[in-house]
Amino acid sequence: MTNLVTNVADAASEYPGETALGFEGRSVSYAELWDRIGAFASGLAERGVEPGDRVAVYLPNLPQFVIAFHGTLRAGGVVVPMNPQYKAREIGHLLADSGAKAVVALSDLVPFVEEVRDGTDVEHVVAVGGDADGGTPFDAFLGEPAFETVDRPDDEVAVQPYTSGTTGKPKGVLLTHDNLASNAEMAAAIVPDGISASDKQLGVLPLFHIYGMTVTMNATLFSGGAYYPLPSWDAQQALSLIDDEELTLMHGVPAMYNDVINQPNAADFDLSSLRLCGVGGAGIPAEVLRRFEELYPVKIYEGYGLTETAPVTHFNTPQEGRRVGSIGRVLPGVEAMVVDESFESVPPVERGPVDEGEVDLADVTGELVIHGPNVMKGYYNLPDANDEAFTEEGGKRWFHTGDIAYHDEDGFYYVVDRAKHMIVTGGYNVYPREVEELLFEHEAVADAAVVGIPDERRGETVKAYVVPAPDAEVSADEIREYCLSNLAEYKHPREIEFVDALPRTTTGKVQKFELREREETA
């Protein structure tokens, strides 16, 4: 394999007349998609964008994202995906750090590019939709569809996404053609009998994020299936699309499934066409999973991955069964270990999930580390960060995930929490996810997040932010007593704050640093 985009070329050759993209009632065939990809590659080459140059894609989930992404690869370039919710200050760092020569942006976002352009290497701005003032209209940028794909070695960088930057400046992650191709193949194999040309994938995960990019877009297009992008998450729109188009595959983050079950008319939609639902990005509360599966005749399978692993490393596959609460087993070709601070392997428990009332998690957990063909080349121009991220052991290069986990003798892994989220209160360790799981079981709770806040006597104490269910009447004392009745005393939230909504990233992760910052500024 010489270039990731050759996988799309193969699908276009085998399924030229089949639907590649479905968007707003229109179908784009594989033959048409391949021509548009070639035309974008021609447009880049005609304007002096050379192999190895960076091209930023600053778009929501639109057909133009797919075209620009694969057109950049076909021209031998490197894609720099950018969150379309970012403003000028945020994209300024990404553009300057990556050295992007061109930006493909929604017309409404072009002013943000222009605002920071002087401090970057950006030479060309391509505008999608609306008034193209300040940028070349997308269709006008396109060249001839016939374009010879530029050869790129497997270990050359194909995509440079950036970490979310919740603990500092976002870091550029160097993902190679082989990283992404191997993981798309793994993601397709998760589905029973693989993804086929008859499959239709719901595209609600944002494409700037590695989960949506690899597991929904690439895994589908490389297999000849149809990809149905939605520019933004809307539970009603997503449910209608699955029902109307009889989609067969869905991947989402826990917040999306939680939104679905809280729709007043959730039971009115027919989702019987779905043959697999996947979830990742964060642990899904067991109560959300249970309620979804009561509503619809499809199971949710939990997986795990990171931007740095392109992304999937573990999954509960239908073929091997699932264990609720587990991230699943490692995918074929991937290796994982749970290690202590000395990088010694932590022995597995007999069978998980463990009863946290009977087992001291400190005795069975460690940091999850990963080795495999999907693990990034490194962080862009950050040698110190690379030294911290990797450990050479046994002739292998292991990536440190920063997640606390344990595993069992059956090969199932369980992520307890992020190391940075752990709360130490009075000398005891509290994992927020355990408290959050319990809160989700309360009928008056629609959403919840738990963080540690400063406490003079204990160092830290537990605080819960709670979004009440519609029309629910519940007090902080009721929530506190409920937790005390089900958890060790030191784990219960001593402070409860009711909020209308939790701050979340576009990929559904709760921005806990924002919650902690509220406490610091209060």
C-alpha cells in the first residue's frame, strides 16, 4: 500500500455505480466521488501545493470534507483536520504550528482564517458554501478529475490531527498511511462479516476527530459501503435518517445515546435496520446502555481508542461477545499491557468487572499501554513529549495512554478513569466514573459529571454536577443520601450543583477542566 487513498480507488473500481455518500436526499456514486477527489488534488497541484505540504480542513461533516480529505492525500499532502467550532485564536496555533499551505473552510469560518493568516504559511483559502468573500469557491478551486495519485511510503505522515489541549496547547499527532489504513481495516472487521457494499453508516461523529474519520468515514468507504454525514448532532434528525434510509451501522459517543433515550418520542422510530451500534470516546453509563436496548432491537458495543492510536485498540465484538462495563479485548494486531510505575505488568483479575466494594482497585490497576501498527509516529516537533509518551521495552515501543485500567483472565480490559481525573480525598482514591455510573441510575438525573474540588481537611472532596431529568423534582440532599446509601462514605459527593447542561466537546466528552475552573473562580 503506497497511499491511504488507494483504498478509495479500489472501492471506486469495484463499485463505481454504488452510493458512496448520501447527503440531504442526494446520492454520490463512487465513480463521481473519485472524480471529485481527483479534481481537488489537481486544484492543489496547480496552485503549487506539493507532496508533504499540509492542508487544513476546517469543515463540519459535509461531502466537501470527504473530497478535500482524500483529495489532499491523492496529491501527496498531509491533512490537518480542525474543529469547526474553533475560533480564530484556536486555529491560529494549529495553522502556525502545522505550517499549512492551504485551508478549506466553511464560508462563515473564512473570516477566522483571515484574522490569523499573517502569522501563518497559508497561501490559499478555499470556501465552502455561501458568500466566498476572502476565499476561492470550492467548485472554482477544482481542476481536472484525472490525476495520478502520488506515491507515499507507508511510514509517511498522512494526517496530523491535534489533541484537545485540555491540559495545555494542542499537540500535533503524526499518523501515517499505515497507521490509518491498518486501523480502518480493524474497524471494519469489528462488524460481523465485515462492512459490505450493502451497509449504510450514520455519520454523526465529527470528521475532524479521529473516531469519525477512521471508524465511520474510512472504514465505510474502504469497504464499498455508503456514508451518510450529518453536519451537526441532532437526535431527532439522526433517528429520522436511520429510520427513513434504513441505515445499518451507527457509532456514537455516550452523550449521543443519552440524548436519544431522552427524546419524548424515542419509541416512535424504527431502528430495526441497525445491525451494530458502537460507542467510544468515553465510558457509557450502564443505565444509558440498558435503556437504549430496551427501546431498540440492537445492542451497543463499547470500544476504546485515542487519537494517538488512530484510534481503536479494544472493542467488544458481537463475534466474541461483550462484557458490559468493559472496553473489550484488544483488536488483532494490537498489543496492550497494564503496568505499574516501574513498568512491571500488573497481573489480571480472575474475571471482571470486579466488585469495587470488595477489591481495592489500587491492587489490580495500572496504566494502560499500547503497541501496534496503529500507534502514531509521534508528536509533531515535540521531542520531550515523545520521550514521555513512549517506553521501549522488550524490543517494542509502548505508548502511554494515561488511563487507569485492569484486565481479566478472559482478556477483557476495564478502564477505571483517566489518571488526571482521579480524586484523592483523605488519602482514599475516588474514581469519578464510579460515582457518575450511580448517578445515572437515579430516575431524576439526565446527565452528571463528578470532579474533585479543594478541601482544607481532606485535600480534595467530591463534587457532582447534575442535570435534572425533564420535569423532575429532586433536591441536593436526596442525591447525597442516595449516593451514601450505595457508596462508601468517602466516595459520596459532599457538594451537589444542579446545572442546565454540562460543558462538552464536539465529540461529547465532558470538559472537566471547565468545571474545576468554575470552582477556582467562584
